[in-house]
Amino acid sequence: MKLWSGRFSKSTDQAVDHFNSSITFDQRLYRQDIMGSIAHVTMLGQQNIISKQEAKIIKDGLLSILKDIDAGAIDFDITAEDIHMNIETLLIERIGDVGKKLHTGRSRNDQVALDMRMYVKDEIVHIDSMIQKLEKTLIKIAEKHMDTIMPGYTHLQRAQPITLAHHFMAYFEMFHRDRQRLKNVFKSTNHMPLGSGALATTTYPLDRTFVAQNLNFENITYNSIDGVSDRDFCIELLSTLSILMMHLSRFSEEIILWVSHEFRFMELDDAFSTGSSIMPQKKNPDIAELVRGKTGRVYGNLMGLLTVMKGLPLAYNKDMQEDKELIFDSIDTVKMCLPIFTQMLQTSTFSKEKMYQAASGGFTNATDAADYLVKKGIPFRTAHEVIGKLVLYCIQQDKTLEQLSLEEYQMISPHFDETIYTAISLEECVNRRNMIGGPSKEIMQKTIEENKKRLKTL
Ligand code: ARG
């Protein structure tokens, strides 16, 4: 029999039970649901809304259910619709009529809002620690590659020499912002909605602050209508996870390029790549490709929830049950991607030679050659023109700037002397970029030390 059967003269159609029920997926909220109920019932006891002894019996009943669910000993029932009513039904089965007092002063509307907030907070902590591991990995690799010169790109055309450390620390910044965003989502999630009731609070003298403190919430919600109908925190989470996936996807794209035969900057460990069923030579970056691909579903979940919410009148509407799978799928996806991506990086190797070759073959030092003339008193725009001509000459001769003779330089401009060769050496080009944010070894050492602290003190 349904917990709300009083008003009905027949039972629901089986098809409706199936359609309406969310237990197959919201059962993962059982711990939050039980802890939330325990806090609620403890408060009911303290406020003498029920007796302290009743509160104790209910609490013990809930704890026994928690233990059994943990042990996998409970079969959920789809006719009980969702995790909230499954647990309440089980409670009443176990402890009898006193169990019917649990839901005093509460609605499933504020209950589910509470459970989702608790769940999101818990998961943010997990995801944050996964990103932190990735940050640590990036730092480890960067520490080893402060002298590994590679071309930096714009338009995927070789632009200026940088180091692998500099490149990877760019991703550190991106992932660090993701952590900051997650922290902000945590903050907006950290409001306790119980007491909102169905939408208009309740007449019982609930102590909302007690429940909030008991459940480690920093705040309570301040409008009961909003308390039950707000899913902004879910949308904020999905948006933050989408941005995080976008970062992982850009990184994946680079890895896919870098392991290709055209680049060969990087090699994946055999244990973190896959073969082809037909082409024996293949070693494919499937992990990076899947991470890139899975970004699509996380974006889709964000769009899905925005669309679910856009036309909903206040307050609770059943449409909002659709938030669950979108949130769960995004969290699961991110939690699947982060560790494997991190491991893939940890086990990869980088080819200093290939990177150096690419940096020296693509005129990445042309800006520095122009700056060289500027230091000799030539206006930058003129210097730019001169070096442009020089590059064209090199392309025609199939040479690099380093390979030109002094006569060839002087043929283009009399301002060149033998110091041009050190001025355009890639090491010089990198290490002269010695301001905060730049690739020089000195700056990179400082940045890495700084980032070791930043990653702990978010
Ligand atoms: N399973 C529902 C959900 O996920 C719980 C809240 C239902 N409330 C209601 N009045 N039907 O949104």
C-alpha cells in the first residue's frame, strides 16, 4: 500500500508505477536520505514535537536500515516510487506505527532538495581531490621539463619557443580555476532547505538551524518556495563540470596530436593505449579520445537540466525528478575521466628531441630576431618587415635562421653582427622571457613552488 493511498480509491496502474518511479536511480541517495531523516527526527524530539524516546526508536530503525543497505541486503520496491518512500516504508515495517511520525513537519519536496544538496556537497569534495591529484601530476612533469624546449603554437602554427613545463602549467591554471568554481558551487549548495515543507513551511516549531548545524550546513534557505524549487546549485555544478570537461577535452586533443607520428612529442605507455583489430602498427590514444567524447554528454546534461527548469512554475514540479540522472551521469563521467586521465599522464614519456626539433624548425625565434634589431635602435614595425624578408629568404633556401651566415644576415640589414646567433638561440629566447607568467626556468621554478602551495590552500 502506498504511503499516500488515503485519497485514492484504486491502486496505480503498473505502467504508472514504472513511469513515475525513480528508485532505480535515486537509491544512490540512501545515505544522505537517512542522515537527513535522523537530523530531522532528532530535532523533532528536542522540540517536543514527538517524544525523545520516539525519536530514538526512529533513529535506531533508520540506522539499522542504513546498515542493511550498505550490506546490499535490501531490495528496493518500485511501487514505493523513490528512495525517500522506500526508506520510510521499510522503517514502518521495522518499527511499526512510531515510524509513521518521521515525516512530521516535512515534505518529500524539501526532503529531496536536502538530499540532493548533501549529495552534491559530498561529491564536490571527491571531485576536488581528484583534480588536486591531477594538479600534482602536472607539477611533477613540469619539474622534470623546465628545460624541455618546444614550440608554443597559435593557430596550430609554430609561434614562439616555450617549455613543456610552461605548457603544462597552463593546464594547472585551468584546473585550478575549476577547483575554485567547485568551491563556489559548494557555497551555493551549502543552504539547508528542510523546513520549507511542501512549499509554505509548516506550523510545527521546527528548529531549522539545529538541523543545519547537525548536517554541516553553513546556512539555511530563506524562502520556502525557493527552498523546494531551486535547482540552481545543480545547474551550477553541471556548468562547472562542463568547463572542467572542456579543459580535459582540450588537453586530450593535444595529446592525440602529440602522440601522432606527425608530432611524436609524446608517447603513451602501452598499458594506457590500445591497438587496432585490423592494422597491426596502430597504437591508439583511446583514453584521450573517450575523455574528449564524453565531454559531449556532460554538456548535454547541462543543456538538459536548463531546459527542464526553464518553464517550471513555482514551486516543486515532478519534472524536477529529471535532475537526478543528469547530475549522476555528469558526476560519474567526471569521476571516471579524471583518474584515468591522470594515470595516463603519469605513465607517458616526452621526447625532448622531437620537441626541440619542432621548435627550431619553425622560425619560432623570428620575434626574437626582430627584437634584436629593435635593441639596435630600429623601430619594431621596420624590424618586423626585415625579419619577414629574412624568413622568406630562408624558406626559399630551405634553411633556418640559425643556419644563415653572417653575410646573409648583413645582406638583409647591416645592423646584424655575430651576437645575433646567441640572441636567437632557443634557450635564450625562453630564458629571456623572465617575467611572471613566462617560460624562463627561473620563473618556472618560482611558479612551481608557488603552485605547490596553491594546490593545498584552496
Ligand atoms: N522523487 C521525487 C524527485 O526526485 C521526490 C519528490 C517528490 N515529491 C512529490 N511531491 N512528488 O523529485
